[in-house]
Amino acid sequence: MAKTGDICTFCGRGSRDVSLLINGISGAICDECAQQAYDIVKEQMPSKSDSAFSRMKKQELPKPEDIKAFLDQYVIGQDDAKRRLSVSVYNHYKRLLQKVTTDDVEIEKSNIIMVGATGTGKTLLARTIAKMLHVPFTIVDATVLTEAGYVGEDIESILTRLLQAADYDVDEAQRGIVFIDEIDKIARKSDNPSITRDVSGEGVQQGLLKLLEGSVVNVPPQGGRKHPEQKMIPVDTKNILFICGGAFDGIEKKIAQRLNTRVVGYASLRNTAGVDRDNLLQYVTPTDLKSFGLIPEIIGRLPILTYLNPLDRKTLRSILTEPKNSIIKQYMKLFEMDDIKLSFDESVYEYIVDKALEFKLGARGLRSIVEGIMTDAMYSMPSTNEKTLHVTIDYAEEKFEKSDVRRLQIA
């Protein structure tokens, strides 16, 4: 406690005139001046979340073309999906910077859903765009979600992941972006509403509605199950952008049935003559998602629908070597760390692409094939004094035929 007769160095009042006087080495400060100093510091030095947001306001927003150009460095093709994703993220930035106006026009968020076969790049797009964002970003898997009370994760665990990405800064998390992968795995099993529990299907979709549209959700800070004694963190999802992705295996049949509704007469032939039957996903509509098993309410909260094209030979060949983190560059880097220079014949690339097309596993198949070819070399060469490895077509065929990867082949 301060001694009688001491005065505040800042305002000059004595200890009898203030509630509390704090002594220092060469001066003192009263409680009112301390409070005023705290307010000044808080105003001049904003919190971590405010500073992160202010940094985004000071610099020029990444335009849709800039975002797509960044994606082009890592993801080959899929221009339509990249354009939709770029616009959606750009609009999300603008919503965060929207100022209150007198016209009462409030921009609503545009959640997006991407449909594409396995290995076409849905998750890669999400991971890549996370590299350039100035807001928290997290990827969650819909397959682990269940209704409350069942074994698995509650819906709120999605926001727990986002809080972790934002270092538990609620303000920062409330303007983040969430990518929900494997959204098709929570489709209900039939087109008719279930009158019983659908633990990992329709019930989970209904639980997601409040998150997608925007509401205050009580989130367990460390994840896991809720219990009465656990302190919850309220998170407002109004400004959180949700991007969903799924393979929707078999939805092509739904699209084909819809496109060929008239099966008798010349009109049916004329209407379907221009349909690209090798890529039916480009004709996907919200109606097809409903037929697949998504409930109408969740489709309405994902207004932007885009698709990913199947990977053809040219695209697979480009994926193998062109992106910044291409598969071949990754293996070259692995060998370089052992001071070994790795190189390939051009014919080896064509052989890898041929096998990937046979397996029908998309870009993921490329990695499995290269792994099968290179496993023996990665096992033995670090123990030798060899400093170069040139992979020929004969070497590739020999190693691949002996590998277990051949079992991936689809009959």
C-alpha cells in the first residue's frame, strides 16, 4: 500500500484522493491513471485478431484472377472449379470488410459444394488455397461425424478444429473458412425421409444446417463430448465460409436418368445428342444431389455448385511433372537429400500415366505407381556410394511388375 503523503506521478493527486496508489522505483501511479493508460494501450496496440484483420485491410485484397493464378501453380486443369472457388473466397474477404451502410444491404455468404471423382483434386484445391489465405482455414472429414450421443464426433467438433487453427482466438475464427471433405458420405440411404435414427446420414445433415446458415454455437474448447461441467466457447458462424467436397460415386446414373427423361420418340434422341457421356458431372444440378441423398435444406445452404473434370491422359501427364510440388519433384528431392541425382526417361512418364489410367484412381494412382517403381532404389541406394540414378523404361517395367502395386488394378 502507498504511504501517506505519496502522490501520483501522472495526475498529482495524493493517496487520500484516490482509491489505490501503486508505488514504483521513482514514482507512483493511481488506479484511475492506470485504467486510462490501459485504455490507451488497448486502443493503440490492438489485439492479435484485430491486427491480423487490419493487416488484411491495409494490403490489397487478392483478386479472383490472383487466387486462380496461385492455384494454377499447384493444381493442373479444373478451371471451372478454380474460378468458382476463387470468386467465393474473394467475396468472403469482401464480406469481412463490408462496412455498415444506410441502405441495409447485407451481403450473405456463398457456401460452395464441389462434386468430383476420387483423385481429381478436391482436397488439393482446399489445401492449396489455404497457403495464401489471411484467415484461419481448416479441413475436416464428414465421415467421422455422428448425431449427438453416438460414438463419433459431434457436429461442433468442426468449429473446434477452426478454433485450434486460430489459436483459440474467437474473433479470428469467426471469419475463417472450413472445408468439409467427404460430404457425400453423410447422404441418407434412400430418397425418403427416415423415421428412425440415421446416425451418420440424415441426422448429421440436419445438425450441419445451423452451422452452414449462421448461428451462435457452443463449442467444447478441446473437442470431445459435451458435459454439463465443461466450459463452452460461443462461436458465431455467420461469417464463416463453408466449402464442401465429395466424390458422389454413382451420381452419374442420376444425371443420366434426368437427361434422358423421354426415352421414346425422335425428340429424346435430339435432346441428348449433344450430351458428353464421358463427363456427365458437368451437368450436375441440385436436383441430382437431392436424388443422391442430400436433404433439400442443406442443398439450399450450399448455393454454389461446381464440378471437377475426370483426369485424362494429358492432364495426368502434366500432374506428374509440372506443378511446384509434383510427384516426380518430390522423389527427386528425397534422393537429393541423400546426395543422389535422380532422372527419368520420357518414356517412363508415359508408362506411369498408362498404368494410372488402368487403375482408374486419378492422381492418387500416380503416386502409388511411382512408389512401386522406386521402393527398391530408396531402400538400397542410401547405403551405397552411388550418386546418380537414371530410371529407364526397362527398369521401371521390371520394378513395377515385381511390386505389390499391381494389385491396385481394377478388373
